[in-house]
Amino acid sequence: MPIKGVSEVRRLPRIGKVRLGERLVNPKSGKEYAKAADYFVVREDELTPKWAVEAFREVYGDKPRLLDIILPTEDRDKVFSQFLRGYGTGGILICKGDGERANRVNPETGELMEIDCNPETCEMYQTQHCRRTATLFFILPKVRGLGVWQLDTGSFHSIVNINSALDMIQAVCGRISWIPLKLQLEQRQVAPDRKSKKKVWVLNIVQPDITFSDLMRMAALAEAERPRAALAEVIELPKPDDRPPEDLYPNTIMEGGYQPEDAEEEPAPAGQGNEAAPEPPAQPAPEQPKFFAEPSSAQPRRAGRGIIAYCADCRKAIRSQQIHDYAMARYGQPLCYACQDKRTRGAAKST
């Protein structure tokens, strides 16, 4: 007899990860940093075994820009999940939201709490500790191995391109799964600040070998494909890797630190606009902690940035009213989220 809740579960394993950036070593400091790539990167790591890397390169070589893919399920929330993901000390996922509501780990109890999610006022988002991150699961039918591959992107244009392509395929074919598609990395000129233009590499789902009429004919075969489509509706995918994608987040997030608030230029993380994310320069040690609720003369208020106060420990700007109020109620001082977390961890160790 089958076991209810177990025997009916169908789950595909994850073979490995396809990345949009590389990890390089600074010859002067010897430290690693992320750099965007104009091709799909597959390298050996704890999520991608050596045999998977070899199987991928047997078909696509070292620097492909076009992959043959198949989406394994009809569940859009699983095959292409999209969230704002925030990371705390040590690269631990502590917040996940949709731009309106989010689940965040309570630094005091370790339990999840539901909070408002507004990137415009969120300190974690403003300091690049939170990023939009979309995870695409797909099958590489020409590559050895039974399972799915994972790819993460934070690019606005890539997310819009893939969502738009899936909507069109769904409208024409009545489904998105088990249809031969191609995932392409293509260059595009964008204007992120609506002023200056730059060229970036973005993702797109294309099918250059078939016409729109071919898609219409595929839709006519949908009835014959219902058994396969039925399987796609119940199949489970592996849980997305919750660690910060190293080619989407600045190096300081990977190391558990923060970007300096008054840096002249904040480097764009690789994969967001596919610009290189150089290693941040070393910063001097923070001054002795002081209490101040208003900006000091050393750090003047920036117009339009919504600064509420400055952290008493690291002198970093606080833009979230919720984080500020919680710190004042618990510690009697304005503290940023990272310093609250450090104090909570320190108190836990001392007990």
C-alpha cells in the first residue's frame, strides 16, 4: 500500500547551477571578487559535481551564450520564483518579500515575523543586502544527467523578458512545460538612470528555429500531450539554494559586512547590469560609539534619501522607521539592523 503524503511525491533532483558571473582573484590582495560574464558559467562546487561540469562542457563548451532548455513543470511559482531576498551576517537568508509584505527573521527570537516590504524605505535594500532575485529551474535535454539545473538572476530586463516569453507560450500552446526552448544571453543597451546608456547582457527565452505557425501547430498537439502535461502539474522541484548568489551580491555581503554609506560610487554587483563588481577598498575602523538621533556634521543629511537617524555603533544611516523604533525600544539607541544582530549574538554568547 502507498504511504499517504510520501508515495505520491515526485521530485526532480538538482544537477547543478548555471551562473552569470565568475569568481576572480585580485593579484595584489589575493582576495576573490565577482565579475560578470558574457556567457553562461558552469564550474565545479558543492552544488555542481565534476561530472556535471564535464557533461555540460561536452555539449556547450566553455563559454556558451545559447542553451537548449525544457521547463519541467506548469507551476510558474516553482519554475521561475521571484523574490526580494535579504541576507544577514555570514550570508544567511533572513528576509524574503514581494515588495509589499515580507517574512523576516526576528533577531531576538529567531522566529519569522511578517513585516511591510518597501524597497524605497528598506535599509537592507538600500545598502544592497537585499536584492530582487529570480530563480529559473530547467532541464538541459542534450546534457547527460536526470534532473534540473538552477540559474539565478537579479536583472530587471532578464526577469521581464522571461515572464513575457512564458506568458506568450502559455497563451499560444496552453502550457509552458515540455516544450523545446532556448535560453539566450544577449547584449542590450539600457538606461538604468534614464540618462546615461550602457550595454548589458540579459537573459531571454527564444526559439529561433521555429516560427509562430510552428507554435500554433504545437498547440494543436496539446490534447495528445495531456499525459505528459499531467505529470508536469504534480512534479516537485528541489528547494532553491538560499545562499546569496555570489554573482548577484557585492563581496561585502558574502563576507557579512556592509558597504560604506558615504562611498563615492557604489559598484554594481555582477549580474544586475552585468557590470563588474570590483573588490571594495578597505575602510578605516569606525569611531567610538556615540548616541545621536540627528545627522552629525561629519555625515550631513542627504536630500531625498529618507534618513531617520545614524547608527550609534557604526554611524551608518538608518532609513527604516521600523528598524529605528525597534532599536530605540530595546537598546535605547538608534542601531542599524546589522549592529542589532551583532549585539543579539554577543548577548547570546555571554549567556
